[in-house]
Amino acid sequence: MSDRKIWGTLDPFLEGGRMGRTVANREFLRALLRVDPCDEYHFFVADRAQQRALSRNLERQWPELWSANRFVVSTRARLPRALKTTDFHCFHLSDCITSQPHLARMRNALSGRIFPITGVTHSLSYVRYGRELAAHLWPGCTARDCIAATSTTAVEVLRRWFAHLRDGLGLGETTYPGPRLEVVPLGVDCRAMRPPDDEARAKARRRWKLGRRRMILVFARLSHQSKMDLLPVMHMVRRLLAAGVEADSMRLCFAGAKEEKGNSAETLLNLGRNLGLDCQVVENPDEGTKADLYRAADVFLSPVDNLQETFGLTVLEAGAFGLPCVVSDFDGYRDLVVHGETGFLTPTLGPAATPDVDVLAPLIFDSHYHMLLAQQTVVDVAAMAEQVRRLLDDETLRRDMGRASRRRVEQRFTWDAMAARLAEVWNGLWREPVDEDAAREARHPLHVPYGRVFGGYPTAALDPESLLCWSAAGEAVYRGREFPVMYPQVGQLVDAERLKRLVFFARKPLTVAKLMEKFMRSETLGTDDARFHVLWALKQDLLESVPDAGESDTN
């Protein structure tokens, strides 16, 4: 057993995009490699194109680690062999939904060690996730399987998800255990995001032509169906104006990703004009523009009401830039803002039950049922208006809360802190006791045993007692006169030199059982790998059945 810590993943993490999950994945990997808790980093990605792209990115961004051979980039076809031959310290996945329990099944079956597997939460509200989360509940789930939930609310949601699934499917917790749940918040890069000095702030405000106006900044996807309904913000402004705040003393700025369809920007601008308000919409801002808006702003506002939101990276970004935040008392937001210290939490109200949406959700688009749920989630407009008014009126309060917000982000919500926290989790999971024999024997009920279920399709199954011998084509391949054609995926499983030795062992008739025994002993292969080589050689006419020949074992 090696003392080297080898980290593995099924995901590239380096993805395009400027918001949400893609940012979180990219920045986590950068932080992980800064903290550098492991000796090697192994990536098993979907295909060769992704393998080439990731290899180029890793070599360009981390040339020292690359030249030291601390990265291994393979496709997932190589994963079974790697699990058999490599002592992994852990595997970490960019989400907990798509692959985690299935990787655990493969680990149990193939690896010499039951190593920790972790996956991160993002959105948890999609109706199809019931099927995906149910896969976590299976007899082979161990105490070293863990979901890294980004907030305390995410932990509670997962507990309720699993309780609902167990109740509906009749699964006992002892027989069908679920993964461990740990809170591991996302973060921001406090070196790249920092409060502006007086000169930088003045420059940003001149660029946006603010004059003496105080800017209320809202970062959101510009759609009423995704993440946040922005109309309550306009109702809040109406209350501010009614309370005596002058329209020309403030600017309301909406910034974020524009939906492909719809006219949200035009609608927001028209609503602002109706109120006589200086209103601005910045669509699809790049990183430089985002930073400039944060530097120019006075108050950050995020009245989120959509179940798709689980954490709230923009709240942390605003805090890193030293802004006081007024946000919904909703989901993971309440972990990020300390009410009365770094900003204000605005009370929210939601339905106790949603029977009509519950039965409709599987039959409509995700955005539609999320919108129907959000339209029943109330953000207290009067409270939000009062909180924003206090900050607009009191420069000292804005400054003090902004400084406190920055300190809190520095202390608790950096990417490096997340990476270090996960390293602690991986080490801690190794201390959890595991019944390895029981884990290896467990079968996942959602994994199809294709050979058994579809065993009636072929005429017969491979018989260990049937006789095989090399064919004319097999002998030609062995002697180098012909070369087998392999599809790219097969080429990662069938080794050409091994194939030559396989057909050589069968130069005279030999039973399948004895042929596989010789081949496995020679190549240090498992049964599945050896069987695949034999069947593939038969498929390509390199081996042939010998029904009438007497067995010869003079090889």
C-alpha cells in the first residue's frame, strides 16, 4: 500500500462560463492545487477530446505540476484498471447528482481500498433529482461516502429528500444507508476581489456616471423564471420614494446573464421610468465589468425567491468587495449574511404544502414549476425597503457593515478554505469504520446485470468447457502479418501485445477456462478483462471454436 495521496475525479472542473456552477468548479480546482494536499491528481474524463483539452489546460496553467508528472489525465474507459492498480486517497466529484453512487459501486467491486468519495451540491430542486438521489440509498453505501453540502439548508434539504425517498420506496435506513452529509461552503478569491481604495472607487463611479447618486446593485439572471423575480425590487423602490427618498439620489442597477428569449431588460427599464428612477441594466457582464460594478456600488441587494438557488456566490463576491448586503432570509443566504452585522436578512414566507405543483412538475419544463413555486414565495417588501433605506441614509453604517462583510468572507468563505476543508473531510472519512466484505458483496439495485437480464438475446453464453484455437487470421496477427482494427473505445481496453499472447496460448485447442487461466496468470488480469479479450478475439475471428477436436494442452 502506497503512502502517496492520490486524488481522483471524473470531472475536468475547468469549464467555460462566468456564473454559478461553472465558476465554482473552476475556482475550486485552482484552490485545490494552491493548497496542494495530495501527491498526484488523476482525471478520468468522458472522451479523448475532453482528455486532450484538459491536458492542454493543465499544462498551460500549472506547468510545474505538469512537468513533475503530478497530473494523470485519462478517459473513463481506463477507470476500472486504475481502480485495480492504484491506491487512491479519495475521489471528488463536481456534483453529487450524476455519478457518485455509481462510482462507489465500482470502487467497492474493483478497488483494494474503500476510499472516500465526495460530491458537491449545487441546485437541489429539479424533479428528476429524486431518481438520482435515490441511487445514493443502497446497501453498498459506506461511511466514507459523503455529500459536501454548501450550506446548512442544503444539508436539511438532503435529509428531507432521503426521508421522503425511504418512506415512498419502503427502504430501511439500516439496509439502505445513505451518504454522510458535511457542510462545505463555496468561496471566492479574496486576492482578486477586494474593496477598492478611494481612487479606484471614484474612477468606477465616474465610469458609470453616478455623480452623487448611491447605487443599489442587483446581480441576477435576468429572467423572472430563473433564480429571482425582480418585480418586488420595483415595489420596494416605490416604498422608498413614498418614504421620502428622492428618485434622483439613487440608481438601481440590474446586472446578470440575459435569457435567450424575453425582454426582461426592457421591462425593467420601463418600470424604472414609470417611477422616475435612474435605472440601468447591464447584460452578460464580463469579469472586469462585474468588478467595476461592485467597486461603484453602495448596497448589494438580492431578494432571491427561487428554489434553484442553494448558496449564493454573488453575495460572497459583494462581501469580498466590501459591500453591505440586503438579501432574502432564504436557503443558503442565511449562512452568508449576519443580520445587523454584515447586512440585513429580509424575512420570507412560503407555502406549507404545494400539492398541485407537486403532481404537475414532472409534466412541465423545469423553469415553469420553479416559477410557480417562486410566485408563492414572498419576500417582505416593506422590511426590504426599510433595510435599504437605512443603508442609503447612513454612510457610516454602510462602511461598517461593508468592512464586517469583507472580514467574514476572508475568515470563512475563500476557495482556499473550501479546499482545505475538503482535505480535512477526506482525511476524517478514512477514520470511519467500514465493513469492506459487505461493501464488496453489495449489488446496486439500479445497476443492470446485462449478462443476466439480456442473456436470452444470443444463442448461448461463453462455455468454460468449450474448445478454442487460433484462426488463420489470429496466427497472422501473432506473426505480425496482419494488424487488428480497434475502435478508439476498444483500444483502451484491448492491448495489442496482450492479444498476440492470447492467440499464441490457443495455437492448439484449449478450453476457454484453461485459456483464460493461462492468460490471466501471464498478464495479471482479472476475470472480466480476460473474458473481454477472449470474446473480442472470437468476434474478430482471431480465435475460433473447435467443436470436434480433442483437447491438447501442450502449449
